[in-house]
Amino acid sequence: MKDFIRLTDLRAGEVYEIFHIADEISAGKYNGFLQGKSAVLFFPASSIRTRVTFEKGIWLLGGQSILFPDDALNKKEDIRDVCGYLNNWADLIIVRYQDIQLIEKIAEYADVPVINAMTDCNHPCEIMADMYALSKIREDFIRDNYLFCGKSGNIGLAWKEAAEVMGFDLSQCCGTGYEMDGVNIYHDIREAVKGKDIICTDSLPAGVLADFKDCRVTGEVMDMANKNAILNPCPPFYRGEEVSDEVIQSDYYAGYAFKKNLLEIQQAIIIWCMMQAAV
């Protein structure tokens, strides 16, 4: 498998392989790995963290980024023909696009690795980076109990993919009608947080905030979780909405540096995919 599209395409051992590559990158290995190679990226203008870390990561590995807006994929030309030409010049394709089916089609027709940088139904690079960060600060992150607070969407569904691959326990706290299938469901944060170690959130559209009034994470709520529990809000988070201002100011918040390893993890995913393609 040369592509990175869904976490459920991986085995747990392959997740740890990518973690090991990230460790090696931090130790100075793989300098020049992308020397003379070009990565074609399709990203919306609104992307900040994922785009910055992919572009910087490619540059640090010695490669070239060629960036297009994601709506360049909306043109009339058949994606088979787009890929047919890109196969002449691209060594890697990285796509952030709403519809995962289009990314899967690109992977089908591309001769080079294709990496999913986010869709409407998952965000695998983000969750890989979170698991890697947790592996550095928790005794055994797969033995922790996880709570996702938010609606069924790309962040929650990506955590569900991760739970299926790694085998950790995942529950969801949400308003009625926003549930994910196949996880334990709560509708009251005070009940949901009991016995949990890692509390993850996602931002909410303005129109559904009232439906999540019993799911907001505050310092008082975090006090009810297990000892040494961590709050990991997915950015962009909004103080006073899914999380309170004071809990972001507290020691429960994982902190901005928690996302620092997004750079090394995305580099590791690139290297792993290209090594798989070379086999």
C-alpha cells in the first residue's frame, strides 16, 4: 500500500512504524530524502496548520512543493486524465478536499503515493500526530480511555478509525441526533467524563451550539475525569463554545506544543508511503 487515506487502511504495527520514522527524523535521519522530487499539493486557502507543516516538512526533506487550490480539482477534465499527466512529473500528491471518494480516485489513477490531508469524513494526519504526541507523554496511550465531545464529523470519525486500529476505548458526548455509530454515547458531559483520561473536542457550527449545551468542557468537568487527564481540543477551537476560556488556561489543556510533532509525523507519513511505493 503506497497511499495514506484512512487510518483503517493501516495495522497497528504500521502506525508504530510511522512513529519510529518520526523519531528518526527528530534524530536527524532522512535529510535530503526528497532531494530532486516534487510534491503536488491541493489545499483550500483556509488551511493553516496542516499546510504549513506539509510545506515546511517537504522543504526540510529537500523537496519541492507545487501548490494548487483545492477547487482546481473541480474542473470538467476527468481525474483519470489529470493523474495521467501528473504521473509524468509528480513524485507525491497531497490532497485536502471535502469528498474522500475523489481522493480515492486520485490514488487509483496516480502512480505515486497519495496522502489525504483532510476530508469531510476524516483527518488521518491530525489524529496520527495526536497519537504520536500522546505516546510521548502517557505511560501507554492505547490503555487510556478516550472521550470525544462533538458531532459526528471528520475529527470524531478519525478518532473512531484510530480506536478501531489501535484498540483503545472511545466514547462520544454529543447532542441528540449527532451520534457516531459503534461507540459508547453520552448526552451529558458530567456523566461522560467519568473514568476518562483523554478528552478530545471539535468545534461546532453556530447553528448547533444549543444542542450541545450539556457537552461543554470546563475546568469543573475536567476535575471529574481521571487523575492526570488531558484536554486535547482540535484547533480551531472556540473559547466559550465547546470549551471554556478557563479550561484552556488550565493545566488540563495539552497546550500549543502538543501539535508540534505534526511536522515530523507528516514527514514520516511521506517517507513511509514512498518507501512502500518503492517495494
